[in-house]
Amino acid sequence: MQPAARHALRFPLNIEDEKERLVLSTDTERIVVDGVPPHATATLIERLNAGVATEQLASAVYLDQQHVSAILSVLHREGLTVDEEPDTYTGRQIAALLLRFYSDWNEALFSGSLWSSLANGTAVPRVVDGWLIEQYHFIRGANARLAYAAAHAGDERIRRIFAHHYVEEFDHHAFFAESLRRRHIDPEAVDRVGPLPTTSAVINMCRRAARLDCLCYAACSGLLESTGSDATRARAFYKAVAEHYDHDGSNFVDPLQKHSDLDEGFGHGSVMNDVFGPIKAISADRANQIIETVALFKETLQIWFADLERYYFVNPPFDNRSIRRHYRARVTAPGN
Amino acid sequence: MFIVRPDVTIRSEASRLVVEDANVSLAFEGESATATSSVLQHIAFCRTVSELAESTKLSARTVKSILAIFQEDNLILDLSDMSGLTTHDLVKKIHQASSFWNMHVMQQAFPSRFFAGEATWAEVLGWGIEHYFFTRAVNEYMARGASRTQGATRHLEELWKHYAEEAFHDEIFLHGLEGCGLDAHSLPRRPPLASTMALLNFLFEKGAESALAYASVFCVMQAGAQAHNTPDMESRYDHLRSCYPFASSLFDAFEKHDNMDADLGHDALTIEAILEEEAPLSDKQIRQIFETIEQTANHFMLHLEGIARHYKSSRSVTYRQFPNAIGAALL
């Protein structure tokens, strides 16, 4: 007996609107689908997502087979579905897909209000301090994620790649500690107060990825490195931050720039490719889990950036005498 | 150290100082306002009453009397002078801290709206969905927390038994969601929200850290259960069912689970056995208990905020795409 045919939805596919017209979106496109009943098509997409077989779709969405076939052809023509999910992918295929995601996601992640306000000088100084403080915790957290990933990797080749990466990263928090000192923030006080819960969430999500599968970790690490390895963009960003916020000439951005230069020299932007490239076959289930994990990681980064901006805007500037955080304070923002 | 509950607001009105939360408003005038204001300004940087007295130039007795006013209404948590506490007093303090942080979670915008009957259809069912992921995760974080044998059997078996009794309770909530018309077949394949995952990962890390850290994460949850487990629990759920009739089946599941937990004694603090196992505790261990309780509350807030942020439309309840690698075949 032949297995039931299942159309599969390309990821990501969001349903934005279904009232008068069906509006879908991917990471980069907003797609208006005309010539189909909006609500029924949205429901059909939902049923496809749930894994309903093609021949059962008509009864699932209360349409006749002819309408269902017409809708499926529109979705197929738009490149939103495939007729059958492949059984396996090559490592190169997954690496290419990840690079595509990184490119789309970086655009979304770094065009958010935290990063644009830092670059255009509209962030208040305490948010700049907060950004440095949480970056320090995050970079220090390389020890909690990269070493953990090496320990959990079940593949010796990949473990050694992680170990090399770790050896080149484990002490980079020193750059951020120096930057903090130049802004008169004591790194020991920062250690004492600890990271924001969302900074911990980013590190913990990496650790989860490492527990699940070394390829899940490599995909998450690749997203992080893809942001750091765009040296031209980083240079322009740091230059803008220095111009807006280094009025007393502390050169607090210099250690960050040195860190960026060092990472560029190490070529960490290619680690993900090194991990995936030689793999001949990755099962569809495994590949899907890799994409699910890295997509959740991207969402975690979004939460982190928003929380960082909110926390340091709402609370008074960091005080070296602090013992703890005052998380989710119900106060109005202090003066600039 | 003293902690002013973060949802408490402090403001000056002419010569008055007003300190309030959603339930209580305390007003101070004249000298009392000046002294109270001074205590509140320095409180974040002082660990003991004597440090606070020195910083404010007030007598220790005055400082204590000001702190007592706030402690009575659970606006301030006193974690000073923790060394040398008897186990009985430490447990009492853990109860106080758990209730304090549970209150902070419940004072946030979304839970306040939810229990006032003002949440939307999508938010209520979204809460149910994310709660299902939370209960399913006991097979990660409770499994990790229970997976230890170093210590006395009579202490550790509390952890083993607790996990064994909770292992399949997610099915109660899945059934409740199915009763609300959601697809119980595809729901388990959905990814939780990243904010829910942040909570689950945090709980896992604490489960791995130590028996003490693991047992500490339940304190905030159990403080909530104790608040629920009263003779009027039924009327509480009746209230929610009347506010949200479309989710009756979900609240039936919550009520059933609360009753099961109460019967199994899961509303009592599990930390007591571990305190006995680890005794005598160092100052650092005691500090870690209270930090973990606070961090747990912070992660619950993230989890709840994520629900209100994500579940805005009916489609957000019924559709969250299962991520896949199909795009790799199309490049």
C-alpha cells in the first residue's frame, strides 16, 4: 500500500490576516494570496501543518476536492509547499539553509530598537551600560555553552571543532570587563548582581541545543557567529557607539573592536560550515529538530534584546554598590 | 539584605511619602516620611539593619520599626541575619520568601487581568497550551532533579516520589485542551514559546545544579498551590469557568490536577527533606536557596509575559508552525 501523500509547508510560514484577503508572511516577504477563500485556506494551511494527508484535507476544511486542489496549486506556485518532504538532506544542504536563515534573521534581530538606538545615539546612557553588562555576561557564558557542547558532543570530529572554538573563546570576557571598567563599572559588582534572566535564557537555550544534538548546537552557535563575523558591520556599529557615547574619551569601545578583530581572524564564521559540510546524510526528523532549535534560539535572542532595553531603561543606572537586581519594577523611567 | 517587592511603587506627594502595591497603600508624613524615605533610598545597598542604620543615621530601633510596617504587608522581604537560623526558622523564612515572590508574579499585568476575568479567548487558551508544555517538561527537569542517589534514601525518596507522581500529569491538561476544541493530536508536536522554553531550561539547569537548588524551584510554585488549596478552591475555579466558559474543560483539568496534588501532598514544601540532608547549611547555600526562589519567579514572569505577547488572535491558538528543513530542498 502506498503511503498517503502529504503536502508539506515550507518554514517559516505565518498567517498574518484572513479576514478579507489571505496575507501570509515568511521572514522576508509579505504574501497576499488572491483567488482563494481566505479563512478556508488559512485553515487548510493549519491542517497541512498538523500533518493531515492530502486526500483527507477536503473533509478537514469542509471544501470539495476541486477547491482544495486549486488552493494547493496556488500555495505550490508561490513556493510555500512541497509535494513530499525529502527523507534525508546532505550537510551542505542544511548549512546552505542555515546561512539563508542567518541572513534573514540578522536583519530582523539587529534592526530592532535596541540596536538601532545604540547606533543612532537615541539610547540613554544607562541602556548603553546595560548592553555592555549583559554582553559581558553573555561572552563569559561561552564557558557555560561551548565547553558544555564539547562535553555532550557524541561525534569526535565535531567535539574537536567545539574544543578548538572553546580554546579560542574562553577568555574573551576580559575584553568586555575592560570596556566596563572604562565606563567606571566594576566587573566584580556585575558578577555579584548576575545576568538578566533573559541573558541566562540565551545561554541555557544553547545548552539545551547541546544536550539535544551537537548539530543543534552548531546551528545555534552559527547564528551567533554570523552576527560577529560581519566585521565591516561591527566596525561601523562600534564607531557609531563611540561617537555618540564616548564623550569623556575613555575609549571604552576599543576592547570591543579588538574582540571583533580577533574573532574575524579566528574565522569563527565558518565553524557551522565545518561541522555540517562533510555530513553525507541527515535524516529529515533530525534536520527538522535542528531548524526547530535554531528558530527557538532566534526567538530567545529577540526576547533578550527587548528585555535588556526595557530593564535598563526602567531602572536607575547600574550602581557598583548593588547587591541584586530589581526585576520587573513598577516604576516610571528615571530621568536621563 | 532587604528586598522591596519590585511591583511596589514609592512616590512623594508634597510632604507625604506613599508606598503601595495593588492591594495596600501606606502614607507617611513629616518626620516619619523623611525617615522612611531615607531607609528606602539606602535599602538596596545594605545587608543588615546595622548597615542600614549607619547609612541613614537613624537608630537601629527606628529602622526595624519602619521595616516591620512594610513586612506586615509583604512589601519588604527581610533576608538579613540569615546565619544561625534553626531549620524551623529557615523553613519559615523560605515560606515568607516564596509567598513574597509568588505575589510579585501574580501582581504582573497579565496574571492580574487573567484572574480578574479580563483575558481574551486567545490568551486563556494560550495559557493552557503553554501550561501543558510546562507540565510535560517534568519529564525533563523533574527527571533530572530526581536522577541522584548521593545522600540518605529517606531524604532523596521525596524527590523520586514527587517526580514519579507527576510524570504523566501533562495528559490531564492535554485532555482539558481537547475539550476546548483544540487538536490534541498535533498540539504536542508544536514548539513551546521561547519564553516558556526559557522557564523549562532554567528548571532543568536547577535540577542539574544540586538537590538544594532543585528543591528550591518548587517553593514559588508551592506557595501558589497553598494559596489555591483552600476550601474555596472550587468556587475559585467556578469563577474562572464563569468568566471563561469556553475554557471550562481546561479549568476542570486545573482543578483535577490541584486536587490530585493536594491529595499527594505536593502543595507542601519538598525542600524540608533536602534541608535535613544538607544540614548544616553554609551561608552560601542559604543565599542560593533564596536566589533560586527569586530567579524562579523571574522566569515565571517571562513565561506569562510571553503568553500575552504571542496569543493575540484565534489563529495564534490553533496554528504555530512546526519548523522544518524543507527549504533546504528548494535552494
